[in-house]
Amino acid sequence: MNNMDNKNNTFLIKTIISVFFLLMTLSSHALQMNPLSLVLKPSGGGAKQSVRVSNESNKPIAVQFSVTTRQQINNKEVRKPADKDFMIYPPQTIIPANSTQRVRVEWLGPGQLPREQAYRLIAEQVYVSLEEKNTTGVKMLMTLVGALYVQPNGTKSNLVVKGVQRQGNKLAITVANTGNKHQLMRYATLILRNGGQTIQLKGNQILGLEGNNVLGGATKRFFIPLPKNFRDGAWKAEIKYPK
């Protein structure tokens, strides 16, 4: 194979990849779910709420809904089916073109909980082919994953920095949430201390940590850019964030 063939193949591959991501982007804009984060109460009127699912395309979209548990273990999100804990109505639907439909989510679990329970609400766009008489083909097209919490009264978050470690040109920050409620680290400030030296970081200085979520009882490790004037030593840190 000559250089011209290599160039043509490279161009073709890049074109296919570009078209793929363009189609994925168009598909993602076609299906929207609002809000993407929903908080329910374990009992009373707050045990049921609705999300709005919108089809912004020019064709009907079939959607099915499911719920999974959500745990943060070893810096990974672990999910298990949890449809029995909720009633979703409708569980499947066809949303007409340029239309919005409300979907009700209701907690069916215990009326009293010792801590917040974290779940994922998942909306999967499906393509249903009815061209053949006796068969129906189903092809997954797109998945929207929302945050779903069942939150009893009196829950609180508490973020504690458990470790600060330099790793190459990054700084590894280990954060534990010792509370019983999730906490988004939005508009956070990270304060590093080593003897008489103090470094305050926020915004772009803590990319990799800013905006992330630590569930109640979970521990996560984040990597941020190595701060200027950072020297190796026994650093301690704390995180401040709006509550």
C-alpha cells in the first residue's frame, strides 16, 4: 500500500468518525429530559414528582424508562436494577415530533430512611421497526441518565479531604463524604496548608474536582493541575463550598 492509499484511508476514517459524532450530537439534542436531577421524599406528597421528556426532532421517538441504584466504589459508579423501588408512568411511551410529555416517578420503598438513597433515572430512546409482519426489531439509539435521590429530612453532607499526593504534573485529592447526603462540589474552594504556606485554589485551578459529586458515605479521588509554588511535603487540605 503506497502513501496515497494511506492518506485516503486516513481521510476516510476521519470522515466516518466526524459523521458519527455529528449524528450523535444531533440525536442528543433531539431527546431532552428536564430536570436531570430529581429529589423525592420517602413519604407524603414529595414521594412523587414528574420529569418532562422532550422530542425536539421532526419524527416520533419511542422511549423506555428504568431506574438503577447508584454507588461510588473504588472511584467507579456501580449500578444495579431498582425498578421495584419506583413506579414510573408511563414506563414506555412514544413522543410525537416537537412535543413534550410528563413522566411521573413515585417512590415505593420504605416511608422512613436513615440516609439519602441515590439512584439513576434512565431514559432510553429505541427504534421500533415494524416493516416485517411478525417480528419487531429494537435498536438502542440514545440514553439519557439523570440523578434521582430519595432524601429524608435532616440529612447533611460533610466533605473531608483524606489525602493530598503529588503524581507527576497532577495533584491527587482524596475526598470522603462522611455525611448521609450527596454533595456537589460546585463553586468550591480547595485550601492547601503545609507549615506556614497556604494555597487557595478554585475554578480552573481545580479542574477535575470542581462540579463533581460525592455521594453520602462515599470516598472519591480527583486529579487537579499541580499548583504553582507547590513543593513536596506533608500537606493538609479542606474544601469549602456553598451549602
